[in-house]
Amino acid sequence: MIVYAVVSRQSDAAILCEYSTDNLSGNAPQCTAALLEHLRDHPNILKKGDLKTLRHSNKASSDFFSQFLQACTVAITTAEEMDLGTVEEYFFHLWHQEEIFYCCLSDDKDPRHQKVNFAFLQAISHDFGAKYSQRKIRNANSYAFDKDFKRILRSTMHHYNIRRKELIREDNVQIDHLMTKVEDLKSVMGRNLTLLLERDEHLDNLMNTASKARQDSMVFKRKSVKARRQMEMKSYKIWFLICFSILIFLYFIIMSACGFRFEQCRSNSYD
């Protein structure tokens, strides 16, 4: 569950508003302030628009948080863990939006619960940005909005803590709905791909048919040229035969009139 939330200005790490539940004890506000100052001095850790979860463990470790949070003795307890005593690790959930750091502290190890915590930060960001202008935020003193905005922090934190399981189910339903859309999209893409493949196959068939038709046309052209030449040769032969027949016919006519050796025609010409 969320046990502490804070809204801070990026430029000077000034805390503008904070709220903690009764389940929080120790120096969590001081540790969070130190974290925000570190983020102010190292802007590359949390850039604008980033959502990050940073973990700190009370166990011995050499990570960054153990170096500057060694004095942190935050005791986060929930109803389920009351008999187990102090929780040994906790999580800073951070969102950098519009020159503002939104941060909440929780004991949620489950990523699904941490996702709910980020939804809480986004809801706080929406309410805070709608309530205060950028000019008013830039000119505000530390804790300037604490009295006015704390009730929104309290009610929103309560909402996200008591409806956590319901929000997770709703998120799962949305995920299932999105997955259904993805599956539908995959099915449509599959059908489109099948149609594309079929179209490519048809195109290949058309290309093969066109290629075959082109080859057939070339063969037909060669055969037509050959046939035309043959027809021309036949035509020449026919004309030759006609001319030859005419000459033979004229020869026989002349021979019948003048004799086989044309004696009669020569004798007549002598007379």
C-alpha cells in the first residue's frame, strides 16, 4: 500500500505538499527530501516524462540508496504484516512531469501493485496541474499548497489503497481487451498477408502467362514469316507455270501454222 506521498518542485527540490498515512513511522520525509535533492542535482536520473521505481532495503547493501539512506529506519506495516514486524524493503515511485516531481513510498513488491501506484501519481499530477498554474507553482514557497492540496492527496491515496485489487482486475481486463484487439489485428494481418501472398501468386501466374504469351507470339511471328515466304514461293511458281503454259500454247499455235521447223512461214516469206 501507499504510505507516503509528496509533490516537489524540480528546480529547488522544494516540497509543495505531502501526506503520510498512520502506517508510516521513522524519518521517511527526511529521506524523501534527500532523494529529491539528489534528483534535482542529477537531472539525468529522472528525466521529464520518466516513470521510475527506486528500491531501498534496510539490509546491508552497497547501492546508492544505502549510501545516503543509512540512517533511514522507516517502519512500514500493513494489516497483513502487523505480526511480522518491520518491512525490510520499500520502494520510491517517481514521476517527473511539467517540472514537478511526484513521489510516493510503498511496500509493494508485486509489479501489479506498483503499477497501481504509478496510476496514483498520474492522478495526483492531473489534479495538481488542473488546480495550480505554472506561474503559481514557480513562485510558491515550500509547503505553500500543503493545507489546500493535502485533502486531495489523502482522498486519492485512500481510493487507490482500498480499491487496489479492483484496479488490478480492471487493468487486467483492459490488458485482456487489448490482447484481444492484438489477436484480432494479428488475424486481420494474417488474412491480409494471405491475400498478399495470393495476389503475389496471381501476379506470378500472370507474369508467367504473359511471358508464355510473348514467347508464343514470337513463335507465331516466325511461323507467319515462314508461311508468307512459302506463299510467295508458291505464287512465283504459279506465275512461272502460267507464263510457261502461255509460251507453250503460243508455240503450238505457231507450229501448227508454220510447221514443226517453221518451213511454211519461211517459204511464204521468200515468195
